[in-house]
Amino acid sequence: MDDILEIRKQSAKFHKVDLHLHSPLSKDWKNDSTTTYTSNPFLARFSLKDEITDEKLEAYANVLIKSGVSMVAITDHMRYSFGVKLADFVHRKGLKLVVLPGIELNVKINQPLISELRVHILAIFPSDISGKIERIFSAGKPSVADESNRSGEEEIQCDKIEDIINEIKKNDGLVIAAH
């Protein structure tokens, strides 16, 4: 058994990763005992209309770090700014946490038999995204409001899901089916 433990120290290391997290800006935000992360009273007061401050980013990052995750993707419904700002914050502060900005897209596929269904797609991007996330909206119809005016309920419509997937990939994103 000792030999196995020694070999394991020299080989692959496992990390705790969560690639589908919502922030206080998401319509799905929960900061209570039903989450797997410790609730934080300060974050409970964070509302959709609040400005994203370093104090709030630090509180959110501390909850994640205390939970033991090494890497997260912030994938709010139709919004991405919290993930971008958190990625920048942890980089500036040198925190031991990798944050990948992302977005959970609400997609309606205009095809018979499935046009009433909605697909949720996670689009996850490198930390140095520099505005590429907004470009993926060009693949959908109708146009979607600027992020500051989104509620998270908006949807992208397309004739083929491949159009959205290709736009995400073209902008260096990773595509994951959310549910």
C-alpha cells in the first residue's frame, strides 16, 4: 500500500473543479444551506443591481477557496461579467484559484418537434477572454440586449445548434451541455 501511495504522489494529482457555478448576478443564485458551499451573509446581501466591487469578489473567492476547489467556471444565465471580473481579481491578488469566465446560454432551436424546448449550453472561456464572449451572440437571432440590460431570461434562437457551438469554438470557448 505504501508503494501505491508513493507512486500516486509522483503521478497525476486530482483537483476539485466546478464548471457550472452561478454568481450573485445570476437569476439562479442561491447563498443558503442548500448549496454545497458555505453560505456567506455578506454575499446574501448582494443583489442583481449591485455593483461588483473588490470586496464582493473577495468574499466570493474566499468561499470558493475555503471549499477546496482549485478551478471554477462562473456560468450565469446569459451574463458573464461577474466571471470576467472574478478571474481578473484572483489573478491580481495571486490567489490559489483558477477562474474561467463563462456563460450559460438559453437556446431555442427553431426546428419542428423541438421548437418549444430550451437547451442550456455552457460556454467556458480562458481567463484572458478580452471581450470574446459577447461575440457569440452574433450566431443567434433575435439580437440580445447588452449584458447590463439582461435579466438572464433572454434566449438565443437558431436554426441549427451547430451555429452556436461553432461561434463559441471560434472564440476559443469550450462547449458543455448544461443539463
